[in-house]
Amino acid sequence: MATPTKGKAAQDFVPIREIRDGVIITDDGRMHMLLMASSINFALRSSDEQEAITAQYQNFLNALDFSVQIIIQSRRLNIEPYLETLRQAERAQPNDLLKIQTREYIDFVRTFVSSTKIVAKNFYVVVSFVPPTLELKRGLLGLFGGGGAGPRVDDAKFEEYRSQLWQRVETVSSALASTGVRTAPLNTEELVELYYGYFNPGELERGEAPHLRA
């Protein structure tokens, strides 16, 4: 009888060496920062506004001397936290008529969402930097709190490279702002939760993703 093999943990498939001070360091030594970006309703703008936005975006792309990635994340909207808030309001409501109306509204929202696939979209811009060299030292705890140790970027070099990466982030943020798109860099905790959600989508949809700290 064959001995069953132990499956690999999700973090074994994550090509991330370290998340530190809002910076992702991948196994190939590259450094990345993620910007969450707002959206604009292009279709509702006037033709002149659309032309201006398009021109600004073209200028943004033409001015770049480094690569960026634009990521669109689509996930089914989880309304359970919202419904639970409504249930609490219903229980605390002293007016019987308003209590009934709240209950009917909860039933309406639940029925509507169950019959219609409502998707939440998030937009991200990945800005990267390739250090000329990476001086490493041992002693990093695994990304998701596992026991494995890995290499860690030397503090002095990390700050030097992070400063150069941040200059690129500011360039991208400023250029996108001219098109009406607002951006905000994700911090360490937000990055860990984002990647946790990618590799544990079921828990994220149920609202069970833990608040992790790197």
C-alpha cells in the first residue's frame, strides 16, 4: 500500500521571500510596491473630458522608463456582514412597523443578491524595482507565520533600494492623478491579507480571512 504524500502548504507556491515595510521581495530578488487605484466612470464624461483623460494616460505611458503592471481583481460580493448589521438594527428597533420594514428589506436584499451575481472590483498598480545586488542574511520567519526560515535583505541595502522604488511610486501616483485616478500604497498588513485572500478565496468570500501581521 502506497504511503500517502503530504500536500504542500499554500505558501510553498507563493514566490515571495519577504513582505517588509510595504515592500514585496520576490524569490528572484525584485522589489515591488502595490498601489490601490480608484476608478473613474469614463462613459459618463463628456467627449472633451474623455479626450483629455486619454491624452493624459498616453502621456503617462510614454513617460515611463520602467515597467508597471495593472491588475483588476474581481470577487463575488459578500453581503453577510451588512445583513448582520441590519439584523442587529432590527432586534434593537422598538417600533414594530419599522422592525417589520427592516426584516422585509433584509429579505429583499438577500433574494436580490442570491439571484444576481454581484461582483466587487479592485484595481491595483504594481511598481517594481530590480536591485543591482541583494545582500542577504538569514533569519526571516515564513510569510504566513510558518516555521521555515529564509534569507532577509540587509537593512542598509533595503532602505537604499526602497527609496529608489518609492521614487517610482511617486512618479506613477502623480501621473495617474492627472487622469483623475487616486492611488494609495498598501502597507504590510494589507499586502499579507491580499495575498492570503488570493490563495484562500473561499475564506475571503465568507469574510473569514484573518487580520494577519507580517
